[in-house]
Amino acid sequence: MRRLWTVLAMVGVFVWLPWMGSALDLAAQDTDPSMPVLTASSDVLERPARLEVRQASLVDALSALQQSAEVFIGFSPSLLPGDVRVDCSCRTVPVRVALDRILEGTGFRHVRISSQLFIERDPAAVEEAAPAPAVTGGEPTLMLVSRRVEPVRTMVPVRTGTVTVRVAAEDTGAPLAAAQVTITGTNLGGITASDGRITIQQVPAGSVEVRVQRLGYATGTRTITLASGETATVNFSLRQQALGLDAIVVTGTPGEQQARSLGNTVGRIQAAEMQRVAPQPNFETMLSGSVAGMNVAAGGGAIGGGSNIRIRGAGSLSLSSQPLIYIDGVRANSAGPGEDVTLGVGNSRPASRLNDISPEMIESIEVIKGPAAATLYGTEASNGVINIITKQGSAGDPIFTLTTKVGQNWYPDPKKHWPGSYFTCRGTGTHGCTPGEVVGVNVFMEDYRELGLDHFRVGTPKGIAGSVAGGTDRLRYNFLLDWDRDEAPMRTNHQDRLSARANLNWLPREDLTVTFGLGVVRSELLSSTSNQPAVVTGFHWSCPGAGCERGTGLPNALDGAFRGYIAYLPEMYEEYLRAGQDVNRNTYSLTMLHRPFDWFSQRLILGMDHTETQGWRTHRHTDGKVGISFRNGARQVEYRTTQNLSIDYSVTGTWNPTSNLSLATSSGIQHYDRTSEWLLGSGTVFAVPALRTISAGENQTTSDGFIANKTIGVYIQEQLSWDNRLFLTAAVRGDDNSAFGSDFNFVVYPKVSASWVASEQAFMADMDRINSLRFRGAWGQAGQQPDQFAAVQLYSPVVGFAGGGAVTPQTLGNPGVEPEVGEEIELGFDLGMLDDRVGIEFTYYNQKRKNALINVPVRPSTGFPGVQLQNIGEVQNTGFEFGLEWDAYRGRDVSLHISSSLHLNSNEVTDLGGLDPIPVFGQNASTGWSGQRHIEGFPIGSIFLPRVVSAEIEGTGLNARAVNVMCESGPIVRPGTRITRGGGPAVPCSAEDAPEVFMGSTIPTREVTVNTTLGLPRNIQLFANFDYAGGHTMIDGITAAAHTFFRNTKAIHERTDPILLGYDALGSIGSNQPGLFDASQLTLRNVSLAYTIPQAWADNIGADRMTVTFSGQNLWRVWRAQTHGFGQEIVDSEIRTTGGGGGDPGGLAAYTQDGFPLFKRFLATVRMTF
């Protein structure tokens, strides 16, 4: 591998050095900054023109070509000669040839900038046409008269006026640059500037029709009456077309690729628009509910905790589900919960490095969903890929944006809304209750009444962000500085984050683009996870066992040392315990895109993501006070440095053997290097309260480590395009990874796909109601490498003979270990209809995770303990994705847009390599084991527990118990076990023989998102986002343990429910069922009101645009399938354990216990542009 890398690196150097030298020479020359930058590519120019015009003016011919070929052609009608008439029989020729014929002899030429075409003066033309009336406020660099020619003034009509046009997006109100504006029937018009404005002078008075066009948006027309000498202002709000087949997407190859050419679907999030309409606090909430097939499962409401992200279900039995993350083409640190420092945040809901990324820096996000689409990303891409595209600068005057926000985070008062505890009065104290009476207690309310303590607050999130963007055609820039502070309702939970981003785009010459990006993050987190026992479990499990009756002398009595709590006092944790994480993160990217020929482009990406994380936790010495653990003090600190290096070189060549056929060949080589180094130290037992350092502890421990993972991959891809509507793609990628076993050196991932834009066929020309129809299909593979040490034998140091050093076997390793291979077939269609008011996307996928890694117990004869990873499993995910974009109503001042997505997923373990069912998640001290297992024929991590269907009650009061307990039975699915799907008759059961019935799995099988945007008069926009997830089952450990372990619920004291007492009679095997619940729920996730201030008001403060947004999150839980477990309220159905452990790679555990519920958020945001 090293030899191959050396050879390819040398080839790259020889390819790049010649033109890099010429680029630097050219950059040193005296260039004209006003000249447009030209780039060459055949993507747009080689589309079929499908044009037939006779004796048409240049304006009409170019406008007709825009419509027939569905390309954007920017031109100023005022610069084109009005007396020229052209013929073009161009139905079968490409756009390039049609433009050459139309512009022949006119003194104009066509150029391509990004994915759009523009018409400009040909500098080589001998004759120069005189310019027409002036056009200001646009981007004149796109259609220039040669600077060598003095303009010739023409006679100005006597009766003329001026028209100022402002173009904005209908859904967000954001200005739209590069929109083509024309005055119908004249040669007047131009292109809007970055602020969406253009002023057209010398427009003939009278009835005037103004026409606006922009790629990706519906055409707009407006008729006005213009008086002589008058200046009229015309505002356009363009709606996005329901389907963007011509949208540019990121695919892993150099250059641009349109969505129409892909055989797979790509999820898109317009992040910048989302922040304007419904601002999100972090990156993961921005992803939630935004793309069909992507599940973002939050751990709870604590700030700093991460979410589990899964795309199209759970695929691996042993490895993380986290997708790859790229920022502007550079591999980023995408460590999910538990894959980085957990100290300071906790193992149950650890931090995610994704939330280091400020939402304010993101322009858009693209989600590549599965192996069929992610083949070119190779090993590690089986879980999908998320591409983050940051905001870039644009040519023009500097545009300053200032955003400020402030709000509130809160819980509905837990003193009133959280379920309290219960005990049975014994009448031996001074509580004033009747013996045998079941008494309810809320210890938070008792603290408030007796001591004036309130353990929660209203947090105040706030922040300010400023950016400036602009530049010339040669050098564009975008700079961002963002400070954000988020405060949770918990008093010891807040985070301060300072983010900076700089993007520079340099065009040293016409065929070369150099882009540099720098991102900096500094954050400080004070975590509430360490305080959780006192505030959450301490409350819910208060008054345990014998109760908290006053005057009994018990420590847990309301007038005892613990005031009813289970030995945890909230104010003690708040005063004597602190924990958190500090992050310093820098990301660098350098991209060079070179197009030396029309048919050839090459790209080099260099990048690094360097993250330094410090997690810490300090218990102060309590000087004898009770109500907290580690009363003698303790200190832990973990330092970790993680670095991701990326080198990506790729080339693409195109060939057009005929006017209909286009071939594109791409190849590339990538090298990724991830290293992580850490140092962990701890000290316990401080002699006096003043000591707080590790070195001051009586007991001190330290450990350190270093891991590295390297990947090198090469690929080649061939794409065939016929008439720009039929696309066939085939690709193959080969990877080597340092985690592969010594007996396995290389893996190959193939891919094929097809896309057919049927709506552009002649037989659909008369189907007026269908605007676009595309069929697509893809098959491909991608991989995920094993753990870094899965292939290696490891030994542990021990004390040997006479105190000397020695080692003992630790892990056996597997020299033949391979990557897991994800294989997927995807089929679907995209439909736009009813004048593009309705857009539908439908996708079916069938995904298999082959060679799935499973921990197999090691034979004792090897001399090694533990397990060995082997590639013997298989997991399958099948499902459907449905997306809808619907312009339900369009009126003059009122509009309604609805977008919705549906995802149905079926998950199944299809092969365990002959192994017995594999337990997931370990024993819990309070409720035992949750019964989760991997079993062939069932979803990953399915829950199997006895289900009591009937019982009889014997005795009364506290002496009541269940007898004749009957449980559901069914056919045994695995010989030698009691595991069954259920559905059989009731049978007598006990702890020793109760059938273990399939109760469900923890991964949602149904997900629905509905977004509604209502436009109202006076520039008001209302937005609402509803989020549904269902078909999954969880265990609320708080409720389960309250019933069967701490025994402080009303139902367990009244003892009148035979099913509950039946579970109680089963012992530990029945202790989880009282907290087992259907976690399906529907939530109003986001709601907002955006108001664009009238321009006159904005002008008073010197702003070009000002928007005020009021937004809320998690304000209303519309519906829950189950709200109680045997009468005890389940506070939040969304809390889950996102960290890994006990056979859980992360986020599979059904049992959840220590999480804070999601809090409600209100935010007021003001965004101004200058």
C-alpha cells in the first residue's frame, strides 16, 4: 500500500506542478478585475437544445432556448442588437452549437459561470454595437461592453420612466441574486445583484410587463402602468419549483453533477433558509425531521448531550451507526455519542462533536443515504454521508449581516407537573395520616414550602453573530463570528461557544479556482449530568420502601436528614459537584479545481480537523455534610486530541462522440488519517476541603493511550448521458484500511445506477399536468471498518514474579477480520405536476449489512479471555420513503405551502453465524436485565420479556399478592430457550419458566414529518413543524424501578392491580414490564412567526433588510401512545440512552433512567442585512 501511495503521489505532483506555476505567474500579472471569470464544462452546454425558431430577435431566440433546454441564460436585452433576426433549426444539436448559431456575426459570445450561461461582448469582435439605455444595480461584470470601446450615446425617448425590480424567495423573503429581468417587448433588462435588486432606466411609459426568471424557481410576470418621468418599484416573490432536477449536488467526483443524473435520491436541507425561518440551537436539531429516512434520536434535555443519527435503520450489531461528516469536501471529526471524551458529560448521553458546528455558518446540507449512493466514499460510508456546504462569498459590495437572539428555556413547573411519590401511612409518626392510608408527596414542593428551595430555573439562551461577504470576480470572501450561550432549566447546565469561519474563493485565472476555509470553535460546557441523581432519580424515587412519614426518625423521612430523597440532596450536588467539557477545535480546507480544457477537470482537496477536548469532574470535600456521593472529594480529568487528515485527488474527463451522447470518466485517490491521543488522571480522598487537584488525592491513578486509523482508496467511474435525459453510471472503488486483518488486505466496492427523465420524451409532450417525471435506480456497496485493535493480539501488564514486570493475555485478535459491507438496491421516481405546484419523491430500498461483525466467545484453550470479532452476521433493512412538496394555495397576499415526508422501515437480523441469541445491554442494579437480544428473524436489539395476561389477588392492603399468574405463550423460536413471538394461549408462569415474548424493538419503524408555511399580508410568515415517530418500544427505568424496587408508587401501595402484582411476583424477570411502554408520539417540534420589517423602517437604521422571528421548540406534545405505566406518569417518551456499552454500539438500549426531559424553548431573533 505504501508503494502504491508513493507512485500516485508522484503522478499527482507532475500533473499539478506545471499549471500551478503558470497560475502563480498569471496571478502576478496586471489583470482587469472587472472582467468576468470564465469556466469550461460540458454539463450544461451539451444538453439538447430542442429549439426551432424562424426570424426571431436575439432576445426571443435566447428566451426560447432557455425554455426548450431548461438552462439559465443571463443576458441584458439592452445590449443586444434589436434589428438582428436569426433562424435556428436546433432540435437535435446541443446548447453549445445552438448558441454558436444564434450569436454568429452579432459580436457577442456565450460563457459559462458555475452552472449558468451568460451572454457578453466578444472582445475579438471588430464592430461594436452601441449600448442601449443604462441598467444599474445589477452585476454588470456578467454582460460587459469591451472597455476598449467608448460607448455611443443614443437618443433617449421623451416619454420614459424608471423601473426598480426587487426579487426575493417566496417562502423565506430572502433576496435572489442572478435573476434575469426583462421588460417584455423591448431590449431592456438585466441581472439582479446580490441584494436581489436591479434598476432599469429609460423604460417606455405606458403599460409595462416585467418578466423575471431564475433557475430553480417559477417564472414571474407583473404588469404595471408607468408614467413619464416616474420611478416604479416592482417586487417579485418567486416560488421554488417542487422538484429541482437541475440542482447541483455533491457526489464525491470533481466538478458539478445535476440531480437528474443520479440514480439515487439525495436529501437536501436549506440550512440558511431554515435559520431565517425557524432558528435551530445546534446542528443535530437542524437535522431532526428534515430528511426522509434519517432518524435523529435525542438523549434528553441536557445541554451538551448528543443524539444518535441513523439513516435507513440500524445496520450493525457491533459498530457505530454514525454517518460520515464532510465539511466543504473535507472529512470532519464526526464522533457520535461515546466515541470521544465522555468524562464531564457522562456515558449514558455523551457529547457529540457534530454540535460544535454553528448552524449560522452553514448554507446547505446534503444527505447521501446508503451504500448505493455512498460507494465512492468507500470504507466507513455504509451508514451514509452528510455533506455540509458552508456559506461562500459573492462578487459585489460587502454585505454585512448581524443576527442577535435571546429567549427562554423552561420546564412546566416540576413541583406541579412531575409525578410525586407515595407511601402507606403506618401511624407511628407525626405526619397526621391514618394508618393504612396511601399518602402522596412531592419533595420538590416540600422543599419550596419549607425551605424556599426551587431546583429549576428559566434558562436564558442568547447570542450574537456577524458576517461580511463580498468581493470581486477574482477574489470572494465570507467571514463569520458567532457567540452563543445556551442555558438549560437545570442550574448547573450551560454552554458558551465562540465560532469563527473564514472562506476565501480565489480565481487566479479563468480555468483555476482555489478555495480556502478556516473554522475555529472554542466552547465551555458546564454539564448537569453529574447532578442528575439528585434532581431526577432523587425526586422520582423519593420516599422509598418504608416511606417518608414525618416523626418516624428514618433518614428518608420528610423531617429526616434526606428530607424524603434517596440520600441525594439537590442543593448539595449543586454546591459541591461540578463537571463539564472544554473544546478547542480548528478545521482547515484547501480546494483547487482546475479545468484546463473543455473536456477535462481535476480537483485536489487537502484538509485537517484538529480537536482538543478536556473533560473534567470535581467533587469538593463536603466537610462531613451528607446528601452526596464522594463526600471526601474526588477529581478526574481527561485530555484527548483527535486529528483527521484528508487528501483527495480526482479527475474527470468528458467526451461527446455524437450530439446526443456524452461520456464522463472520473477517477480519484483518497487518503484519510485519523489519530487520537489521550491522558486520563484521577485522585480521590482529599484531606481537607481546600484541596481539589488530582495530586492532592490520597489515591491517584493515571492512564494514557494512542490510536490511529488510516485508509487509502482509489475509484473509477463512467457515466453515459443520452440527450441529457438518460443516464447510466458504473463505478468501482478499492480500499485498504489499517484495521483490516493481516490476512485481508483490500476490499472492492462496485456500483451501478440509472436515471431517466421521462418527461422530456416526445410521447409526454402533451401531458400538460406533468411538468417533470424521472425514474431512477441504483445498486452499490460501501463498507465500515472494524475496531482499530480487532485484528491484533493484545496483552495487559501485570506484576510478575518477585515484583517484576510481566504481561498476561488480554484479547486474541483476528488476523482475518474484514470490514462490514453494506449492499443496497434503491428504486424510485420523482414527479412534478400541476404547474410544479406538487412535487413527489418515492423511494424503495433494500439494504443488507453483510460480513457483520459479532463478538464470539474465545475458546479457553487459546489462553485468551473474552471475545473475538468475526465477520459472520447479516442484517437487513427494507423500507419506503415518500416526500411531498405542495403549494396548496397561492393568493395575492396569502399563500400556503405544505411539505411532508414518510419513512417506513423493517429491520431484521438474518444471520448470526449459528450463534445463540446475543444479549444486549447488561444488568441494572434496580430492575435487572431488560431482556434485549440479537436473534435471527427479529429486529436488532429486540426486547423479550414475560407478558402477564391475568392473575388473582390474595390478601389485602400491603399483604396483597398475586397468585395463579398466567403468561402469554407461543411457539419457541430457538430451541433451548423460552423465547417466543407470542400469540399463544395463556399458561401458568413463574420466574423459572415464564415464556419470554417479543415485546418490540427500540428503533422507530414509522416516521412522519409535516411542515406548513403560511404567508400572510404585511410580510408575515408562519411556520409549523410536526414530527411523528412510532412503532418502537422503550423501558422507562424511572417508572419500572419506582414500582418494583423503590416501591413508592400509588399502584404498588394500593395493590389492587392484578397484572402489576403478577409482574411483582415474577421477581427480577418481571421488574421492567411496569415501565415498558409504546414510545410512539406526535410533537409540534418547531413553530415560528417571521416578520420582515417594512423597508422604510429598515432604512431608518441604515439596513437593507430586517427580519424579526419568534420561534418555539417542543412546545406541545400533541399525542402519545402511552402516557402512564400502571398509573405512574412517564414524564418524557423521547428520553433514551445514546451511549454504548454492554453489547450496545450506541442508541440501541431499551432501558433509560437518568435523563432530563426535553425542555421547552422560546427564542426571539433579529436578523439585519446592511
